[in-house]
Amino acid sequence: MKLSVVIAAPYPEETLEECRRALEGQAVDQIVVSQGDGELPSLRWAEIDQLEGDVIACLEARCIPAPDWAERIRAAHAAGPETIGGVILPSPSASPLELGQYFSDHFVAAEPRRWARRISDANVSYKRCYVDRFRRRLTSGQWETALHAEAAQRGELSLADARAVYRYQDRPLSEVLTERYCHGQDYGAQSTRRWARVALAPLLPFVQTGRAFQAASRAGLSGAFLRALPWTWTLNTAWALGEAVGGARGVSTNANRH
């Protein structure tokens, strides 16, 4: 089974070389680095014609894979579905704000699940047949969220114990809040049940924060969650406000986002 890895770096990343070095010595047959100013989905599939693997894994440059990451990807695909996410963990040195971003954004679960409802696109892998079948949608520039949701509905989405630590950048709070708001607005605008999104938006911070707490507790991250709680709640509220505005107006800030 040949494994190709795409490292997507939307701008010069201080962790890009660390990510690449972490793959050295692992069972990886091909590494393709895709850099540029575009959105992450566009970068992930910009070099699709170069990818040779039977399994194609995608990492963001800010993800530092564990030493056994490739081995676990291979094992998961030997008997698993076509779409498999890897576990995302926060950096041990993450600040409360960075932990808030983790629990409100990339955090899905810190423990593997044979059948998953969500995975993070920062650490994900696909069988080649899946990439070929959905090539047009993958290369359209849209986020893979919809494809992952469809796979989950078919019972073909899994979360493997292929761990990677996600390194957040030290960004201004205003930028982080704006990003969460815009992502929420885009999601609300593109939903097929827009007005339901508007009506339920006030409950979203409670639901999202509660789910994150339950998953954090199962994964032994309760302490980190409590440290990040004010920021997690604030960022989930920004998302909920954006989702309500997007659902009401039907206008997305960026059609290529969630």
C-alpha cells in the first residue's frame, strides 16, 4: 500500500519544516508540499495529478504527526472505510486562547472511534478510489465538510489513532473572533435548513461547549478544557452569531468556506 502525504501550507509556516521532519523515517512513499495564498482546500488538491499513493493523507503544516502516524494510517486503511481522520491534540504549551480555538474549532475527539460523525480536515486520509470518485468536488475549492458529512451518514467515516499535535499561531483576538464569525456565517448561509439555523442559534454555544466538554472528559482533557472555557464559550458564541446572520441573509462571506 503506497502512502502519499500532502502538506498544505497557506503561507510561510514556521512549523512546516518541523512537520516534514516528523515524517522522516516513517512509512511514507511520497511527500508533496503545497504552498500559496489560497484557501486550504485548494492547496490540498492543487497537486492532485502528482499524487501516486493508494492512500492519500492530508496534513496542515501546523500539524506535527506522531512518530507512528504513518503506521497507524496504513493500519486503519487496511481494514477501514475510505475516509479516515486522525486524532488532533493541542500543544502542551498552548495558551488558554489557543486551547479555546482547539475546543471550538479543530477539536473533534481525542480518542479514536470506529464510526465517527466528524473528523478534522487538518489530519485526514482517503483511499485512492475515493479521491478519484470525488475528484471534481475535491478540486472545486470547497471545504471537504460536506463530503465528510455524507460519508458519516453512510457509516463510512472513522477516526483513527493517528495522532498529530496542532500548533496555533499567536494571532490577535480580533482576528480569531472574526474568523469564527465568518465560518459560522458561511455555514448558516449554505445550510439547506437556514431558518432552523437562525431559530436554534441561541442554543448553539450551550450545545457546542457541552459536546466539547463531554469529549474532553472522555479523553482526559478536562483540566485543559476548564482553562480554556471562557475562550471556548466566546468563540462558540461568535460562530453562533455568524450562523444566525448567514441563515437569515443567505449570504456567505466566502463561498469556498464551510
